[in-house]
Amino acid sequence: HADDVARVEIRYCSVDNRVNDHDNHSPINLEALNTDGFDVSGRDIYIHDSSVWNQDDCFTIVPTTGSGINSQCTENVLVEDVYASGLG
């Protein structure tokens, strides 16, 4: 989890949350349920040339504050050239 960051680049990174080496979301791999891949908040975030295999959200972009309706927004996020396989 990268919380309230500024000017961050994530590249050539792999997140692999599977129980076995099968490339499917079978019941056995559901043991990895609720595992986010990249979970970021802040501004000027660039994620590229990376991969995520999990049983939840591959990329979670959240507010920088969790205070609700007036939360400060995350802004200027670019995600490109990624392999993503998740259920969220």
C-alpha cells in the first residue's frame, strides 16, 4: 500500500498472489481472496510494465484521506502496459 505519495513511478514489478502455478481463478486459488495488487493514493503516480495476478482488485486507487464525502482525491494516475488478472 502506497499511501499519500507524490511523484512515484512503479515499474517492472510483479504481484503474484496465487496458491499454485495454474493460470486460472479456480476454487483452490480463491484462498488468496481479498488480496489487492497495487493499492495507491496521492498524486502523480505512474505504474507501468508490471503484472498482477490476484483474487481481488488489481489496481486500487483510493482517496488520500478516508474521511468520507470531503475526502481529498487521488489525482494524475497513469497505469499502462500491464498484465492484470483479478476478480475485483
